[in-house]
Amino acid sequence: MSTSEETEYQSFEEDLKILLHTLAESFESAEVEHYVDDHNDILYVKLEGLQDYDESEIEEIAGPILEELDMNFEEIVLLPL
């Protein structure tokens, strides 16, 4: 891996860590898991307690976070843990 690829990967990992932490805090989740589907360019995020929110609350809370921390995935899917 070249230095520029390594730096880009480290930046991606840091951005992903910030996104997961922010989502976990916003949904008051003690646990969060994620899976990156590279083939389909989808990020799956599982959040503890997400089932306690209805769809409109999830969109209201997560929407601004996902827009601000644009991760360039085709889709980001939030699931209950």
C-alpha cells in the first residue's frame, strides 16, 4: 500500500469511528457494530436500542449526522442490535 493510500485509509477509518461514535451517542446506544459491504458500497450500522425509536425519529436524528459526516457510501443502513 502506498503512503497516499495508507493515509486515505487511515482518514476513512477515523471518519468511520467518528460516525459510529456520534450515532451511538445520539441514540444513547451502549453498543454499536458495523459492517462494510465493499462490493455494494453499503455501510450497515447496528445500534443497541434503535428499536425504541420509530422511523421518523431515526430519520430526524440520523439525517443531519449522515449529511454532515458524508462517508461516500451508496447507502448507510441503520439496524437494531
